Amino acid sequence: MARAQRLVGIRRVAWLFLLPNLLIFGLFTFLPIILNVFYATTGSDAILLSQRPYVGAENFSSLLSCTDYLDPNSCRRDVFWRAVYNTGWFVVLQVGFMVLFSLITALILNRDIPLKGFFRGVFFYPVLLSPVVVALIWKWILQRYGVFNAGLEGMGFASVDWLTDADWAFFWIIFVSIWAHMGFYTLILLAGLQSIPSDVYEAAEMDGASRWRVFAKITMPLLMPTMVVVLVLSLIRAVQAFDEIFVLTGGGPGSATTLILQYIYETGFASRPQLFGLAAAASILMAVVLLVLTLLQLRATRSQAEG
């Protein structure tokens, strides 16, 4: 350490400890981002950059070329826009319901109820499972001759094609995603609830405040910083949803459950020819939209908390 301080100076020694992590971070984060930009601005199906001609913004123009943005059929890349619409609806419904259910569950688990530790473990357990395992379990339950339909038929009801009907398939990918990840956000909200000082509630009780007023005027404002974390993390997770949906429905029926990340994967790797430039352009558009949404969400929640 003394030799290092003499060579680089006391103030620069910290960089020696940070250097290994910075190299790894740069190799696996910054370098792929830079390569992604190069692929997005080049064409052909060649993987080597030296064999890819520069096309500028042609890939972005191809993705954004639409006569009517509300009608995917009028777009040059109609599957991309169907994936965009599916992702939008998925994010709104999945994030909205998951945050709501996580908050309700955290409020219940924060109370003095019997077997509180057991129920906390039960709600968190799905988070420990692999997304592929989660999807396979639910696929076994929901498929045409699965457990769910067997139960319905046993009670005298007709079986339902849960995963081959477009509306039901979209419902189930939202349900399974909430079931698999709700425990993680419940745990974060529960930690936020437990960090609120108890004397604040005691003062409100002495003032005769109703439960709803305590929740609206004390719990939610003090929980807002934790809620911001939950909203941002769940938003990023929802936009990047892929594993469970790909295994559960494969994006089908048709493109009914195809989300933007699956479109990028299929365009860049699964299709023939492999359109690396188009996939890279789609990923950059997704990153920009996600960044804007996150900044707007942070600003809105911060303004609300300050207000």
C-alpha cells in the first residue's frame, strides 16, 4: 500500500481498488452498448462489423415507418408494433396490479397476525424459483389437458384453451408474472412499512384519526421513497419480460403475447436471415423509452412526495 501511494498518490489509490470492477463493467456493459450502436447503424446479416455496410438510420426508419401508428397493419414492421402494443398493455396492467397486490399484502403481513413468518415465506417462495421453472409449472397447469382443465371437467364444466386463446393467454402471462415476482416487491414494501416510526401512529391514534386517514396522510407519504423504488424496478422488469412468457406461450397464439424483448430475440437470433441491425435498433428504442418513462416516474413521485 505504501508503494502504491508513492506511485499514484494517496488520492488515486482508491482507483486501484475500483479498476478490476471497472474493467469488468466496461467489458460486459459499456462495450456491448457501443457494439449495439454500431450494429444498429449497419446492415446485412453478417456478424462481423467489417462485413457490415454503414446504413445510418435506415434500421430505425424501417421500425418507425407507419401510416397509422394506432394500426400495426399499416406499419412496415407490423410485428414490431404489435410487440410494442402488447408490451405497453402488459406494463400498465402487470405493474399496476402487482404494486397494488404487493402493497395490500405488505400491509397485511405488517400486522400482528398468526403465522406471520410462515406467510411471509410463502409469498416470497416463488421469487426463489427459476423463471423457466415457474413457466413450466403453470404450463403444466394451464395446457389443454392440464390440471386446471381436469378440475373444471371434474366439476362438470367445459375445458378452456387457456394458452391458445389470445385474450386468455394475455391474461395468464400477466397473472403468472405477478405470481412469480410479487413476493420480492412485497418484501421491499414491508421493509419500508417497518421503517416508519411507531410513535407517529401512536400520535395519530391519540388524535382519533381514522384508519383511512392514517393510511393516506401518514403511511403513504412516508412509504413513498420505497414505493418509488418498487415502481421503477417493476417497470424495468416488466418491459424486459421474456423468460416466463417465451416458455409459457412462445409469444402466441400468433403474436398475441409477443413482447418487445421477444421480438428483438427472434429478429436477431431466431429468424433467417438474422437481422442484427434491426434487432439492435429495436433494443435502443426500447432503452430510450424505458429511460424516459423512468425519469418521468421519478420526477412525478418526487414532486408528489415533496407536495
